Amino acid sequence: MKKSFLFVISSFMLIAIIVSCQHEGCEKISSEIEFLTINHDITGTTLTTSEKSILQKALLRLDFVKGENGSYSIVQKSGKEVRISEPIYNFFKNIFEKSAKKNLITRMMIDEDTIGETEDGRTGDDDCVIYTIVAILHDMNEKQYDAQKVRKELEMAGYYIPGKGTRLGSLKEALSLFFNVYSVDPEDYADVNPSQDFYFVVKQTRMINGQYSYHAETVQLNGNGGFMCRDDQAVAMEDTTSFDFFVYEDVCSLFRLKIR
């Protein structure tokens, strides 16, 4: 009886030691994960190479879920859950929340003039293509271009229709007026590296009337099956919703751009 009692006690002690070691091991692994931080609020519209590198890693640690209205929200409730600073967490949280509101507003739009029709097919927003081209040119230090100059060149070439926008069916040709343009295959979206190259993306949003709204933006980060982009039209209009996030399945067209 005494031996049996000692055996039971020893077994409990062994289990306790194993559980304790496992718990300590988990904490050790967790603490060894790099803590990602940026020591300032990210309020600008242009991310530095250093910021992109840190934010890229942080984005990959976050999980998100799709809501009933088609928008996404972050699963984590704070940055400490995935060892990122609160300024970084709040940066992404604000983007997801603003993207959800923007998506809802776009889905409710039923104004036919917002998405023109041409013999070429559906056209894009009146100014988003132009503003995105200008912003990428400026990112490439081609500061001699402004919206008026880009619009004029697109219109002269027949790619821009006043009051309607840029023909999506001729978008690659339109971009070729300013850049060397390479189409990116959907199967290669995961390999997109915005820290190395410049990417022009057109996202599509299905509206409540069954049609689609199209909007051009600049890819800033890539991760978790989606792109975080800069809405250059919103930046030009001094809108606070200057960043956006959407998944690969919402991409209509994606191009990698090189300076000519």
C-alpha cells in the first residue's frame, strides 16, 4: 500500500514537472519572437523602406476574418498578442476599419456615371488612375509630372475619356506611356515585393445593384493573402482614409512598373 501511494505521488510530481517545463518552454519561444515596434505614430501617406520592412513582418502576424458585408476585421484585440507595438497594431486596425466603411459606401453606390461604359468595356474612376500614376512617378523621383500633364497625355492617346475615366480595357497601354509595364499573374500575387518594386493595382467591389466599382491604388505591403495599398486619389483630396486593405480575390488587374 505504501509503495502504491509513493508511486502515485511520484507520478503526479513527474506530470507537474513536465507540464511546468512545457509551459516555460512556450514562454521562452514566445519571448524569443522579435518584438516589432516603430517609435512614432504612422500618420503620413508615404512609408519609408524601414517602416515597410517592419510593417510587412507585423502584417504577417495578424489574423483577420471576413464579415457579412464582405469586409475584414483583425482577430487580435491588441498588439501584445503577436508581439507588435500598439502604434503598429492601431495603424492596421484603423486601416481595416476604414476599409470596411469605404467598402460599404462603394457597395451602396448605384450612380451609373461613377462607372462609365465604353465600346472597350467598363472604365475606371474619373481620376484614380491619373492620381495613382502621378504618385508612382513621384515615388520614382519623376517630379515633373502632375495630374494635369498626365491627364492630357492620356486623353491625347485616347485612353482617357473626359467625364468617365480611363479605359480599363486599355490600362496597360495607358501605363506604358509613362512606365515599362509588366502584368502580374494571379498565381504570383504572393511573391509581390512592394519594398523592391512599384505596383499599380485595380481592385473591384461588387455593388448592391450587381455591377462592379473599380479603383486604382498603389501596393504598399503584401501579406496574409491580401494587399495593403495607398489610395492616391484620397491622398490628393486630403482624405484621411489614405490606406486600404483587400484580399487577392478582389484584385481586377495588377502591374509591376519600372521607370522608362
